Amino acid sequence: MAQDSQDDPPGFAPPSEPLPDPGPAAGSQPPPYGRPYGVPGPVPGPVPGPSPGPPPGAYGTPSPYQPYPQAQPHGYGPQPRDPTLAEWWQRLVARIIDSVIIGLVVAPLWVWLYVWYFGQPYESDLEAALRQELTFFAYSLLIGLGQALLTFFYDWLQLGSSGQTVGKRVMKTRVVALPDRAPLTGAAAAKRAGTYALAGQVPVLGLLNVLWHLWDQPYHQCLHDKFARTVVVKTTPGQSAAAGPWDGR
């Protein structure tokens, strides 16, 4: 030991006890995250500052956000009816009156045809019976074409001059042009009258033509109205034939 002490440098004194381990250097290891399990900590309180207040729309406060208006799909739902258009029953009664007038003219021809047909003796010969049927068919076709021609002139001359037939005068309706509801020209009146007269010679087409206005929108036109671009309106006081709110759309 004496020899060891002599070998130590001057001023050196050996420690009497071992020094404690200082542990890892500061910054070499991150501190433990959070609080150790089971150790209670302070309860966090509200953050200082102004109160946020009630949410929008609560306690009677109007919300600044309004729902976006939903547009109604186009073309669905009942369509409002133009009050200036003639009613379906007015058009029906007017057409019945006109048909009766035309029928009075051609009725004698139809009566003569059926009297002749049923007055023919019974033909046992097939060729003679066929010839008799063809004769009846030819006469029927001629009378039908004559009736169609009479109907055409009946409508054309009256609609071209005033827009009204006898039946339409009685029911206070008038046929006018679209879209400005101007008086009919002679060409428009001829188109309308001709389409109606020809369609009436085909049973199914004639019926469909006169019924079409019941479901047509928005002008409630028959097929002959669509072809001639016409519409039937009221002429009663307060319901003039001037252009209505549904025209020109």
C-alpha cells in the first residue's frame, strides 16, 4: 500500500466509498409518456374564454343555413288548364249539331241504298251474289266519299270565314290559330277540315281523332288540330280568343 500511494500523482486521494451511478445523461432518453398507471392526476377544467352559446337553431334561434329548395321534376303532376280553352262537352255538342246537319243532307242517299240492297232478290248463284255485294260496297263507298266531301266544304268555308261552324256558334266556341290565336287563314282551315273529313272514313282513326283532346296537353287538341296548328277557344264574355297565358311556351 505504501508503494501504491507513492505511485499516485500528487493531490490524488482515492475515494473512501464508490460513487453512485449518475444514470443516463440528460436528453439521451425521452421522459416517460403520461402519468404512471394508477396515479391520479388533476381533472382538466374548461378552457378559459367566451361561452360558445347554443348551437344554431336551438332555443328558437333561427339557423343561418336554410335547406336548398328542391325543384319539382318537369312534366309530372297535374297541369293547370288554360281557362280560355273550350270545354270538352262544348266541343262534343258542337260536333253533334254539325253532324246532324250534314246527316240530314246525306241521309236520303243512305236510306235509298239500304232499301235497294234489301229489296234485291236472293241470289243462289255465287257469282250473282258476289256481284250484288260488290255493287252495294261501291255505292257505299261513293256515298261515304260524298259525305266526306260535304263535311270538308262545310267546315272549310265556315272556319275560313269566321272560325265557327253552326255548332260552334251555338256553343260559343271558335277555332283560332296557334300560337297567336289569330283568325284562321284559308289554308289552315282547309288542313283542319280535310284531316277531319278523311279521318272520319276510317272507323278507329276517326274515333281516336275526336277523343284525342281529352288527354292532350296543354291545348287539348284533336289530331286535326295538331295537323293544322289550331285550337278551340271560348267566345263567351270575359273569355276572349286573344292569346292566353299558355301560348308561345
